Amino acid sequence: MYIAAERRAEELRLTLSDHWRAGALVQLDAALAALDIANAPQIVIDPAALSSLDLAGAWRLRKLIAAASAAGSRVRFAGTPPPQLTLIDEVLGQPGSAAAPGRPAAGADAPLPQHMKPDGTAAAPLVLEDFDFEEPVAAIGKKTLERFHETALGLGFLGRLSIIFLRALLRPRHLRPTSIARHIYDTGITAIPIVALIAFLISIIVAYLGAQQLQYFGAEIFVVDLVTIGTLRELGVLLTAIIVAGRSGSAFAAEIGSMQLNEEVDALKAIGVEPYEVLVVPRIIGLVVALPLLTVIADVIGLAGGAILCRFLLDMPVTQYLTRANDAIGNATFWVGFMKAPVFAILIALAGTYRGMQVQGSSRELGRLTTTAVVQAIFLVILADALFAVLFMEIGL
Amino acid sequence: MIYPVVEVRGLVNRFGDQLVHDGLDMEVRAHEVFGIVGGSGAGKSVLLRTILGLRRPQAGAVRIEGLDITRLTDEQLYAVKARYGVTFQHGALFSALTVLQNVQLPMIEHLRLTPTELDELAMLKIRLVGLAPEAARKFPAQLSGGMIKRAALARAMALDPMLLLLDEPTAGLDPIGAAAFDELLVHLQRELDLTVVMITHDLDTIFRTCNRVGVIVDRRMESDTLEGIVNHPNPWIRAYFRGERATRRGLRARRAT
């Protein structure tokens, strides 16, 4: 029922009842909408029968009083106003309707934040006459400055890292061999199963696709060329790098980032240990060792996958596959792919460790920068691969 | 000439437009327990980070035993770092290492010890802060809040420092745990003749352990003895030490001593 109205000559008496709570706002609003408060010079609100009132209910009551005051009624309470209403008035900083009955309360509230209409709903954004032309320009400027700052930070990271790396090379005690070994294990040995599986599947896909197309020309034998050259030059190293970027690039960023959040990096500095020396350099060296080794495994498994498919799909004896592969592979084919691995490793490790070192403040940052690390690592790997392709073409490999 | 252990002069720290310290002075003498107090966001942790050399201030000098750490080379700073031990607010134990390895890390970095000696000394430090020997093999994630604080103290004591810098060592501990930690700290400080600088919000800890207190108000520091600071005219300091909570605790502490 919520509210009952009773007219006595000049006076409108509103008796509140039931639970005025946030959970019942829909029913409450329906009851309020049915209420007619027009033409009542005097309104008396009786809250005595209320079972309960929470702040949402009190807010509705406050609006009702404001509407009545705006319509020219004088509002007062029978007995004391509910404490919830008094509390709202206190919080808003002005004596509102309840404390000063009869005074117009509409618009007397504390100034609402921008983009809010007085009734508390969000104003439609980007109304044309409100359009602020400074905002997009300022945003472009801000982004530009951020980019410059970011570039400077990145250069600072590279510079500092180079100095510490050189120092570590000169004084081998600073190279942290146990740490390097751990990272070779984490990024290399534990990645073997997934790298091998992906290399196997990809070589099968390439061989199958090639076999289907080359059959039209009766040139199935060239499937071997396709698989061996494709795997050794490009696919083996590229897919391995992408898997490692997803696995280890993210792990680097997350590990270092959570150490930043936990003040462990500060603790290292306070002890006198250079964080780059123990956190960044071993990871880079570890990955530079691990990724080429993984690439060799991916190459071997890829070639084996091609052999299996040729044997069963094209009925090509394995010996023929091997002979043909031997002819197809030039002196440089393997090395062209293999020498890209350390470069990719450096790019992945730099992206991961740099983003990890950037983490500050919140775990949301940690998630954001971990994602950034992976995306950038993969982007850098593919970009470098494209540059290598152009380079090798220019020098005729 | 005897230098103060820590001496900060005219320190200015600024983040963008926000001025955190403006001409802050601080002096910690040998063998005292100095408490740093201030409202939330007053720059207590920033001050500690500046003293540690983790943050370069915009202006001012920070001297540890007379050496201005804002002007030292990396090698000189490295030598200074072996002279102090730090605990951070949340412990900052290395989560990938066990408690024992955490305590050993500064030793490996700064000292030349045989593996046996390394184990024995690290174990001694762990026992010294009141941790059971079993805790040595545990990882930080397996420790309770009170044990983390103690393990962090053990790591801070690893190099037998003359100066301990503690950031809220009793925050988040129950009153009994906090009292036990205070007692441990006072005991160690007396026996080993340490100088201790600690940030704390805990009035009990201040009254139990500190000889002198520095309060950061209006971007500067007012420091005095415990009695002096309680009677300080500054309204914020009065409210801090003579508020309802404070007087109750303070009076009780006074009566107890």
C-alpha cells in the first residue's frame, strides 16, 4: 500500500506504511504515481506506521516533498521527520525539505556532477550545442606527449639494460648462472611438448594443402620442397617464436610485474641488488639460448610430419622423401631460419621484461601490461620476420 | 665529528603539481628509536624511499652517517646499502624464494661466506626474530601476516646493519602480535645497539618503543621527544596524540611505565 492520502478541507494527510526499501522501488513508484497532491495548501506526512525506511526510500520521500513544495504546498511532518531523511539533508550539506518544512527544496541540492541532469539521470552525451571542440584536440595532444614520453622511457630501458649487460659480461659473477639455467628450463624445456605438437600439425596442414593443389599438375614430389623449405625457412622458427611469445613473454611481464606490485623490486634495490641484473638480463640470455634450441626441435618434428603425410597420403617411400628433401634444401636454408631465432628471442624477452618493469600501482595495470607484452612481442616477431624476408631476398638467399 | 645517523635537510619531493615535502628536515641520532608519524598521504613512505635512495628528491640533502646519498656514485651507494636494513609495508619478501633464501640473498650479495656459514648465519637471524626453524623452509605465501613481518625483519637484519628502517612494522597485526613485535624490536635494539627509524600509525607502538617522534605536518616535519611531541602546540599533532583514542592509550602507557 505504501502511502494513503486523506483530504480534510485545506489539509492533505499522507500516511506512510509498509517497507520503503530499495527492493520495492518499482511498487513504491507505482503507488507514488497514483497519488494526487495537487491543490493542497497544507500537506502533513505521518511516518509513524512505516515498517522500515532505507536511504533509497527516503530519497523518494524527499523528492515527493520537493515536488509538493514546488507545487506550492506547505509540507510538514506529523511528529519528527524520519532520521534517514535528516541524514540525507545533513550529507547534502543544506537543510532540505524535512528540516525546514514549506521551503522550496527543489534545486537546493548540492551541485550535481557534470553530465547529470537535475533528476539524477545521465544527460545524453555529445549533444551538438554542448560539443566541446577543445576536447578532441587536447586528447590528440595528450596522446602525442604520452607517445614521446613512452619512447623516452623505452630508450631509457634499452640504455640502462645495455650498460648493465656489458657490466655483467665483464664481471661474470653478475651473470647469475643459476637464474639463467632456471629460465632456460622454464622457457625452453617445458615448452618442448607444445612446440613439437604445433610444428607437427602445421607441417601436416602445409603438406596436405600442397598435395591437394600439386596433384592437378602431377607434381606431388614438390610437396617435399614445400614442406622442407617452408618449415626450415619460415614456419618452424616463426611458430615457435609466437608460441614462446604467448607463453614466456606473458610470464616475464607477469612475474616481474607482480614483483613490482609486491615492492620486491624496491627491496632488491634497497639490498643493493640491481633489479635489471637479476630480473631482466637472465631472462633475455635464457630465452636467447632456449628459442634456437626449440627451433631445431620444431624443424625436426616438422620434417618428420611432412614425411609421415607423404608416406600415407601420397604413398611416397620415406627414402624418396629424404632424397628429395636433401636436394630441395640448399646450404643456407636451415641457417636462414635458425639465425632468426635469437633475434626473435631478444624481441620477446625485451617486450616482456619492459612491460613487467612498467607495472605500477594496481593489479589492473598488471593485466593490461601483460596483454600488451604478448601483443607487442608477437607484432615485433612478425615485423622482424618480414624485414628478414626482404633482407634475404636482397642478398639473394 | 660524530654525524647523525640519518640527516635530511631541506627535502623537496614533488609529483607533478602535488608538493609532498617542502623543506623537510629530519635528524636521527645514534641508538635511538625514531618514529615517523603523519596523516594518510602525508608522504611518510615517500620520505622512507628517499632515505633509501630509491627516489631522487627535487631538492635537499639526505645524509646517512654524513654521506649525502643523493650525490653518491652507484659503488658508494652500494656500500651504504650494506649498512642499513629495510622492511617494507607488505613485507616485500621475494615470493620465489624460501624464508631462508630471502635472508641469505643480502648475505650472498655483500659477503663472502662458505655455504655452511651462510646457512648457519641465516638460521641464526631467523631464530633471532622469533621464528621457528621450520619456517625457514617455507615460502612467503605459506606464512601468516605476523610471520611475514618477522621474516622481513630477519632479512633486514641479515647484514647486521647499524640502522633499521621499518615501514609500518605492526600494521595489520592483532594487538597481541603487535605488542610481541614491539617487544622484540626494543629487545634487539638494546642488545645490538641499533638505530631504528620506523613509520607507524600505531600509537601503542609509538609509546612502547620510540624515544623521539617526527610528525609530518604541512609538508614539513616537527620532531621532538615523546613527551615534547605530546605537548606540541600544533593542532593536528594535538589531535593525533591527544584525541580520545590517544589519551586513553597514552595514559595507560604512562601509568604502565
